[in-house]
Amino acid sequence: MRKVVQICFFIIILTGINKSFAQDLKTSVGDNKELDSVRKKLDAGKDSVVFTAKFIRFTKLSLSQDSIVLLPLDTSTVNIQNYSPLLQPLHPTVSNGNMGLSARPLLYEPSKRIGFDAGFHSLDYYALTPEDIIYYQARTPFTSLYFVSAGQKEQLFRAIHTQNIKKNWNVGVNFNRGDSKGFYARQRGDNLNVAVFSWYQSPNKRYNVWASAIFNTMRAYENGSTVETKLFEPDYNKISREAEPVNLSASRNLYRKNTLFLKQTYYVGRIDTSANENNSALPTNKVSYILEYDNDSYDFTKTDDDPNNVMPPGINNVSFTNDSTHVQHFKNEFIYSFFLRPKNSTVIKNELKVDAGIRHDYYKHQFMGIKSDGTNYEQSDFAYQNITILGAAGYRFSSNINFNLDVQQILQGENAGDYLYEAKSKILLGKSIGRVELGAYAQNQTPAAIFNYYHGNHYQWNFQNFKNTKVVNLSFNYINDKYGLNAGAKYFLTSNYLYFALDNSNGTNSILPTQETADISLIRIDVSKKWRYGKFAMENYIAYQKTDKNSVLRTPEFYTYNSIYFDNTFFKVLKANIGFDVRYNTAYANYFYSPATAQFYIDNNNPVLLASKPIVDVFFKANLKRANIFVKYDFINQGLFQTGYYTVNRYPMQDSLLKFGVSWNFYD
């Protein structure tokens, strides 16, 4: 990691030195009129264009569902200090201590997946997927470097390079590396993402192809939590964090997610462009085809003893574990779309859109347990297929009102009967009044495979009687961009909720999948507001949740994130913010964690209520031409009413930490 950063820094320095010498050479001949005349002639023959972010546009797969929407690069410093996927203001998490380790949402955010699901998601926050890839139209080569350092405790490096090899053909590469060693022994999270991508568009804009190859490797070292459970009590005799004994000294989870992705679209028939504010082609008929191959593996290894019984004793070996789950997935998807809209209209209205498609999924699911001598104590193979019908209908009454309906229904296969029906509507009341967004969905999902069957060294179960989990959701959202207000309410009704719970029936610290038979209701209210008083600004977000089954669905009743900063431009060129962020959630009975399965679970008999106090971070961030920088001090209030905190039982979070980050864009 350090070598990669040093090489990039060395290249940047060489580039700067080269430009500095070139500039000095020009100014040194200013007194020589003959040389100055020659210089002007040479300079006049050069391209005087200064490339900036306006020469780069991008899109994502989600922005190409109907027509292709191109967006400009975001070169602002908005939220740059919250670079970690675990510290996103509107999507807070609980985790095992630091970036790179297992995590889950703090607020209730049910997944909309249907069909087969292996059930391993604790490291999903660090993986790249085809939906995350950004595709560019670059009139000039574009490179973006992003580096964050907190000394030896945490480092992050991201690099993007893309360029058009032809006017309508773009290629690029993503490289992400995160290494977080944490404060305690065996608390390291090590993530690597590499993606190669390409986007080709035919000269007449009828044919588009998006392709990507993605390789994710995510290592989470497991320490089984600290032995001491009263680290932050006033009477505890403090020692060095690194010297604190931990329960596991040679264990880790290793997840690999590799994907090959190809999407093609072709516009058939008439193409409309006059009514499109993005100046892109609007098809009247479109054919789409997706081919995807996923090769995922989830491995847990342990080569030491477990003296404090963090997990049940090994069934085949006390000190050696090598459990592996492997999933291969092939997907073929075909969709035909047609659009009906008035011809030669300057405003898009009375537009009807209909999609009809089919998807075939094939899964090969394997379990393997390896003994210390290399032989297997478990080897199971399963194969599944699903055929899903896809449908969508949308009607745009005008640019102010639209309605959309999406349908996914598995007709045949292992998960036949799964469905996801979703309806959305947007109503613009006026530029100053704002807009309203209405939504509803109904979901029926087969239990994830890990709930039905798992055979490892520490846990073994085989349940086939779990019912499908059903979720019904209604949502209302009001957005007013003029006043920076976003307020909404969501209602969830969940049936047959599945979770992991502690099982002490056999006297060991074991977990078992459990299903709640009663329906669970939850209402959630979200309000975010931006305020500005001269050069002072505030960004506030509040979420309130209330459920009738808080003993099962563990979530805080109240969460808030607030950012207060001074916004000013120094020396006419340095746009800077100085301020602080505050995060807080009310106390609630939280989750425990099982290293061998990387699953979070609850203890119904002895719930532990974690103390909760505000966490304050201070920051300085600034923009100077092509570079954005920030300096941040996390948990600056450590020692004031609290010496530390937990978000998962027995897994301490990071202490106060100084961080520095810089992003630098190059357009030529």
C-alpha cells in the first residue's frame, strides 16, 4: 500500500518539476526580443484550450434505463470528510470497530433482493458491483487520485483513469485499496477492488454496450472481541490498546467477489431528440440484453485455540478451521421496451413506456470443510435455476407528473413464488413549492441459503421449514430544493422475519437461525434540512423509528447527524469549510457477532443495553483548483463524559484519530 502511494506521489512531483522548469525557461528569455518573438510564434501554434471538469461527463447503469442521462463531474467538497462507507450520514452502520470489518445498517433498511441469496453480506460495504461502475465520455484523458491517511491506523487509496480511444468509445480502470489496522490486536480490515470498464456508443447513438470486469478481495481479521468487557468503565486500569488481550489470535474471514458483466442496448425505429433536455437520443423501441457471470467465495479460517469459547468447540478440530462457501452465478436477461409519445413536441408529456422481459439465473452452490491434514469433513454441492418475468409500465402526464410500476416474479425454479412489485410516482407542485414522491412495494423472498443449511466446523444446522419473508412498504416524501428540505415517512410490515439468536440449549455459545412468526410493524420518519446564516451553514438529519417488536428487530428509536461549518473563500481562490459533525443515536439492546459465520445475532434472554453519547468530529476541507483536501479529527470529545464506545457488543470502536485526505483531478 505504501509503495503504491509513494510511486503516485513521485510521479506527481516529477510532473510538477517538469512544468516548473518549463515555466522558468520561458520567463528567462523575456529580455531577448528575438527569442521572445520566436516564442510567441511557437506558442501561437499550440492548443490553448485549458481542460477542466466540463469536458468530462459520466453515466451509470441506473441512468440508462430509458435514455442515457449524462451528468457532470462533482468536484465539490460536499461530504468529502465522510469517505468511509460506514460513516455515511444518511445510512449509518454498526461495525466491529473500523473500516474493513463486518458491519450492518443501524437503521432498518430491508433488502429488496428476491431469488437465491447465499446470505453473506457483512462485507458488502467494501465491494464494487456493476451498478457502482461509472462510465465516462471524456473529451480528454481523465485521472482522479484520492488518498486518505491516518498514520498506521488507516489508509485509503483510490485511482480512476479513463479516456476515449475513439470519439464514441471509452475505456477505463478503477483501483481501490483500503487498509485499516485499528487500535487493537487483530483488528485489521484489508480491501482491494480492481475494475476494468468500457462503454461504446455507435455514431448514430442506436447501439450501446457497457462492459466491466470486477475483482474484489476483502479480508477481515477476526479477534473475537477483547477479553476485557469493561474497557471504558471509570475503575478500569488502562493499558496500551495494542496490548489488550483478544480472544482469537489467528482467525480471519476472506471474501472474494469477481464479476464479468456485459450489457447491450439497441434502439429500433424512430429516435426523438427535440424534447430531451440532456440532448440524448430518446428511443421509441429498445432491445436490451445482459450477460453476467459471478464467482464468489466466502472463507473462514482459524489456526489457534479459543480459550474463552467465543464460538462453540470445533466439531472436527478444536484449533483448526477452514470453512468455505462458493457460489457461481450465470445470468441472462432480455428486455424489450417501447415508448409512445407525441411527435415533434418541445415538452415530454403523455409518454407511455412498457417493458417486458425474462431473466434466467443458474447457481452452483458449494460447501467445503477442510481438515488440518487436507482432507474434507464436508463437501456438498447444490445447483439451482430460476426463470423470472420482468415487467414495467410508466406514464408521464407531463414533465411535472409521472407514474411507474415495476414487476419481478419468479415463475419457475428453486425460488418459484418470489416476487417484488413496486410502484412510484413523482409530482412537481412548483419550483418554489417543491415536489412529492410516493412509493409502495410488496416483496416475497425465499430465506437466504445460510438460514436453511450450514455445515461448518463450529456450526451445523439444516432447516427446511422456514417460510418466505414478506415485506409491505408505503412511503411518502416531500422535497423542496429551494429551502433545502427533505421530509418523509415510511411504513414497513414484515412477516416471517428471519434473524440469528443465541442458543444456550447445549451449554455452548452457539447461534441458530430463528423466525419470528408474528408480524412486525415499523414506522420511520426522516427529516433533513439545510440552513444558511451568512457564511455559517448547518446540515441536519433526524430519523425516528418505532416498532412493536424491538426485542427482535434491534434498532434505535432516534438517530441524528448534524454538520455545522463556516463557509468562506480565502485569498479569493481557496474555498474552505471549517466545522464539526455530530452523530448520536439513542441507546438500545444491540447485536453480538459470530466470527465463524460473519453474522450478527441477538441474545433474547440477556439483552445488553449499550450506552450512547454524541460523537463529535471536527474538520477543515478546502478546494483549490483541481484539488480537494481535508483534515479531520475523529471523536474529538473522547475523554469528555466518555472514554470510548461500542456499536456492537464487546467490539470497541476507534479512539480519537487525526486524518488527512486529498483528491486530485487531472484532465490532460
